[in-house]
Amino acid sequence: MPAGIRSDPAVTELWHCSATQLAAGYAAGAFTPREALASCLARAERCQGSLNAMVAWDRDGALRAAQASGQRWRQGVPLSRLDGVPVTVKDNLHMAGVPTSWGSRLLRGYVRTQDEWPVARLRNAGAVLFGKTNLPEFAMQGHTRNDVFGTTRNPWNRALTPGGSSGGAAAAVAAGCGPLALVTDGGGSTRRPASHCGLVGFKPSAGLVPRHGGLPEIFLDFEVVGGMGRTVQDVGHLMEVLAAAKLSAPEPVQARILYMPRFGAHPVDAGIARSIRQAAERLEALGHRVEEGLSPAEFENINAAWPQLSQAGLAWMENSAARWPELHGLCGGNLDLGVCGDVAREAFAAGRAMEAGALFEVMDRVKALKQQLGLLFTRCDFILTPATAALPWRVAQSHPSEIDGQPVGSRGHAVFTAFVNAAGLPAMALPTKRVGGLPTGMQLVGPKGADAALLALSRQYEAAHPWAQHRPQGFEESDP
């Protein structure tokens, strides 16, 4: 291995390596993409029985990609910084030749012959796409379980959930099944699982990563494609490939950060609250101006209305099923909702019963939110909140029933994330101090289009308070 990798005591096997370390090893001729793939595949297969993170594999295709990458590295002509890097794909994104289930029996193993656009961009950059990760049905819940593949567990404690909807991706990356994951975020689906698993999770500005050739967009363009990894640098490289643009900015000096420790009267786990306050103090110690403030009423208005978006989206999908090859080719456009899980069926019913003005009301709240955020960002550069209000909860539960001793509803743990999607803003989840041995995370939010500046601030924080050396231990050795 290159000297920089050999000197890191946390790196003893190739699956320990970050994407950046793998690329450095390929360039130095210390090891090959094929060897890195073999290490990550072996790790993923070893962890599968404990975590159930993976739902589909493309071992042969990945091997061919790794061999081609190795030849490019030997010739000194890699396609990108991700050439030869093993990456997983969330199972609501089409990957050529691999089934897409969307966590639902409705799709019955549908296989697309072409990659969805973000997947194609990764493949064209030389990334080695070796498998797909689990998610809840239609990517609609904050924990990861479905009737097709079952439940995914958190590698930090297998009795607990990794969150959702990108829970399979988070569990896989945290366990070392690959350094990066391609994911989606329609209301916090990247940031909350990253927080629950001690990872970096990036949700880009709306429109930064184009989407084409995918599933019905039941979250409209509020759902975006993002990245999850162990380091900010790795995730930044992934986002540059997806955006087909450089996302570089100078290190921020005395940024104005508005710190919101809670939203309204919603409870926050006491350990998380302490952890995020420490993060605020650390940002202040880096020279930034941190001001504590209250969340505007518009944030709460969006939280109350957000579930209606996907409910209306499902009703629209049911009415227009014949348009979609994933649905028309398998069921002729007549959806058999009896094969769906209880939560999905209830959401379909709620969408069908929704009054005509309900979706317009959601959009009106989005407009008011954007206006309020426009005012907020005249007096701050970034917003700091917890990434999630709750620590990971038991896998048998869809959500925690109480937080900090107070009863909460199904989205009580998720109050901090939906406003970001509604306003189309970039947001980053970064690991903070662990609580009771479990990871926690903060959320940094920037104005729309400030993706590069947000990545720069995140890299600065990571350099001062690194976390990549912390990994879950021993979970694969016995039954949960």
C-alpha cells in the first residue's frame, strides 16, 4: 500500500479504505481495482446475514468494470477520481441488468436494460457498481423494511434500525461493504440514516444532479440524488461526478451560522442536543460566528404537510400507471395494491381521498417557506440543526414512540429535514459525538446553489474533528 495508507492504523484491509485512498493505491500500483472489489464483495457477503443491507448483486459486471479500470490505471488514464471505486446503488434507481424493486412487490423484479442518468454518470466515470441496497416500500419511511427483502439492521447495534429510506446504503457503507453509496433524498432519506450510522450524507441543491429514465417521481423534484460515504472528500468527489461540475470553494472564514437546537416544541434526545451544541461550539472555535435562534413557523407548516406530497404522488402514479414501463409491463397498468404493505396501501388510500386543493396548499406552504428562508439567509450563511431528533430505535418499530420522555408521532424523529427538500437547498449530515455508543449527526444547510461552499465548510470541520477512524466492531460475528 502507499505510505499514507500504510501509516494509518485503521487501514488493515482494502475494504477499510476510503475512495480517495483506493485511488491513491491504484495510482501507486500498490493494489488493483479488482483486488479492492474482491475485498468489498467479501465484506458485503460476510455482513449480509447480520445486516441485510444488499438486495441485488452484479458480481460479473463489477468484475468486468474493475478489470477495465485496472487497465486504465496502468496506462495512467483513469476516467475520474472514482475510477475503480466500488459503489452501491439504492434500489429505487435503475441499474442496467439488475432488478429494481423499489421495496415493493408491485415491481416483481423489474429489470431495466439501461441505467438511470445518475447511475450512468457514475458508470461512465469508471465507478464499479456491484450491487443495490435495501429501502422501505416506495422510499417513504424513516426505517428500512419491506415485504420483499425484510429488515435492514444498524451495524452499530443490530437490534436497532439504520433509519431510512437509505438505510441499506447507510448500513453497507458503515460496515465497510464499499466506501460510497448512491442514494436519494425526498425528505431526509440521506441525512438521517447517515446520522444514525456515523457517516457523511449529502443532499444537493435541487437541479444540481439531473434525473432521467427513472421511476415515477412521487416526490416531484423535491427528491434528489445524493451521496453517502465515510469522508467529506469522498462524497465531494462523488457529487462532482454526478453534477458533471467542479464543486470547489475556498475554506470559509468567519461564516455566519444560525444554530437552531430544536424546531418549535418538538423534543430532541438529550444526548443529541448536547452533541449538537458541542458541534456549534467547535464551529465557533474554528472562527465562525454562531448565533442561536428559533425556527420560523414555516418550518413546522411544511412538516405538517409533507406526508401529503407522497400520498398525492402515489395516487397520481396509480392513475397513470400505464405510462410507466416498470408498472405497465408487469401489471398492464392496473396496480394490484393488495401486494403492497400496510403503510403503502394506507398512503394510496389517503392520496385518493385527498381534496383537490390539498396539494396546492402544500405548494403554497413551500412558497412561504422559500420567502422566509430568503430573509434568513440575508443574516446568515448556513443553518445548523440536529440531523435527527432521535437515536436509532428498535428494528421492529417504524418510528420511536417517544423522544426525551415525550410521545411523538411517526415523523417526530424527522422534523429537521423536510424543509430543506421543500426549499431545494443543499444540506450535509456530519458525524458528531456518539451518545451511549451510538452515532449522532448534525445538519448544515446552505442557500440554494451553495453546494461548493457547504462542502468546503464540512471539509474544514472534518479536518479539525475527524471521524473516519471510528467504525462499528464485531457485529458480523454472531446472530443479532
